[in-house]
Amino acid sequence: MKSKVFAVLGILFLFVPLGLLTSSPAWGEWENEYYLKILGYIPKGISTHIGLKPLLPDYSLKGGNEILWYYLSAIIGIALIFTIFFVLAKLNKNRKQNAD
Amino acid sequence: MHIADGYLSPSTVVTSFVLVTPLWIYGFKRLKSKLDEKTIPILGALSALSFVIMMFNIPIPGGTSGHAVGATLIAILIDPWIAFISVSLVLLIQATVFGDGGISTIAVNAFSMGFVASFSGYYIFGLIKKYKFAPFIAGYFSLVIASFVTACVLGIQPIFWVQNGHPLYFPFDLKVTIPMMVGSHLLFGIAEGIFTQIIYTLLKKEKRAVYEI
């Protein structure tokens, strides 16, 4: 199962730039300008919310190669997921050993 | 289905964290009970698959796009609680690193795309698993049901939170969110169904091995 699931992950990873073929946003995930255009105003909560500034907004960096950044984003995401699982398993193991 | 920061009223946000935190705690315990050096590769890879499949934006007529989530695959291969936590982790990375979905809205997003998708997919699969296309059907409906939850949470915002006739948060009500959100996911569900069917069929022979390790 291990090798098969990694093969699947590898294949999907290779084809990930296909996700860039559309520039249409998901329904309800618009830029603020969309509300200005459609409603004539930006709802207050949406225009004034305070949020964290993401490292790589929209899986890209302005000025860089879009496909390259999309690949890099996939690598970063996958690496972070495995890191989190490794840390959790390590903590888990330590706790079990301490309990023994 | 990734609701952004600022789209939900503070009371919706607080309620969602109150409701979802106990689910996260329980799910986390379930994950920890199965997580060790042997299971990391498979659990990590399945979560990574969910992250990557969400990057495949699929356009549909009308100027919108969407994607599969991959929750049902983990739910029927491993466990719906673990699927819920895996998708929650993916959403956390998306929100913090890539600005895809909000941080204040992560409880709602984890509930719809994680909890609801995983458990609806898991139970639908359980009912029809003797049929060849059970993974497709479970995946398909899990995404549609999850989109209904997102549509409801978004759609109640302008009903309850309005100032001077202007909605304060997400501005379109249920009459719009349900047809648009659920309607579009009747199509994206096909992608979820195909993904679930193919990968499940590829991996199911070794399914038992995951439970043994």
C-alpha cells in the first residue's frame, strides 16, 4: 500500500500545474473588488477583518513563474504535512515510553 | 468551500469553535492511537493526497471553479475521525501558508470539508459497499453534502447580521448560496467520486495491513 500510495502522490504531484488552467475563483472565494462590482460596496466585515498575512498567497509569489511556485507550494504543503505527522508520532512515542 | 476570514460574524466563529473543538480533541486522540513509525508514511501520504487534490482547480461554466477534497478516501480506507483530523491539518496549512480559507473560519471549514465529508462518505460507503461503484457514490455525495453545510453557514450571515440595510459579512443569503454552492458541487462531486473510486480500488487490497500495523 505504501509504495502504491506514494506512486499516486507522485503522479498527482507531477500533474499539479493542471490546477492552474483556470483563473476562475471558487464560488464565494472572490477578491474584495468583486463585491464592489456586484453590490457597489464591500461588506464591512470582509473589508475590515484583520488576518494573518500568508507566506505564499494563492500558492504563488508575484513576479515568479506561476508553474514553478505551484510545484513549490505542493512541495511545501506535503513537507509540512509529513513534518507534523513525524512530530506527533515522536511526541506519542515519548509519552508512551514515559508511561512504561 | 474554503470560507475566508471576514466572511462570518464573530458569533458564528465562536459557536463553530465551541462545537468543533471537542470533535478535534476526540479525533486527535484517535489519530494518536494509530500514529507510529509504521503508520506515518501511509497517513502522511493520504493527507498529502488531500492537499494536492485540492490544488486541482476544475473550471465549470459560469466563471467559477472548484476541486475535490479527498476526505472520503481516508475515511473509508482508514477511519472517518482520522480523515477529519487529516483534512483539518491540510486546511490549517492552506490557511496559514497559502491564504486559502481563513483562520477564524477554520472550524467551519474543518466541519464541512473534514467532519461532514468524512462521516457522510463513510456511512454512505458502509450502506452500499457491496456495489462496485460504492467509493464513487460515497465520494460524490460526501462533497455535495459538505457543500450544503458551507452554503448554510454562509447563507445565514446576511439574514442575521445587517447594518443600515447592508450585510456586514457574507452578503448572499440561502436562496443564493444553496443553489450556487450545492449546484456547483453536483459537478465537482464527480471529481471527488472518480478520485475516491480509483485510489480506493488501487489501495483496498492492502487495506487490512493498515489496521494491523
